[in-house]
Amino acid sequence: MEIERYQLKTSRNQKVFEFTSEGINGDIRKRITYSKMTIPGLYNLALGDVDEISNKVNYDMVTNNGDREKV
């Protein structure tokens, strides 16, 4: 079974990914970031909304865009 998903833009080091969430609250730019933790072999995965003006990620924003399954 093929599950619908968003197209991702990927950084060269493949630690940062971006996509646009499309849903009931409009188009919202999202960023996924992987970063190493202090424990060897452990990584943190963060997902947040990108502010279009500052290009910074807001990890506290809850957009509820109605596309959770696609994300």
C-alpha cells in the first residue's frame, strides 16, 4: 500500500529536511532537524514550523493542519 507523503528538500549532510504542510490552516513550512546528543550513537529529532521572516524554527507552535497522517 502506497501512503501519500510530502516531498522533502534535504540538506547536503542530510540532517535537515523541509516540506510544506498543506491543510485546513493553509500552507505551513516545516523543518525536521537531526542532531547528535552527548551519548554516542544517540540523535535528537526535532520538528517545527519555520518563520518565513526570520527563517527560525518555532518548536512550540501547534498548527493542527489536519494532515498528520501525511506528515
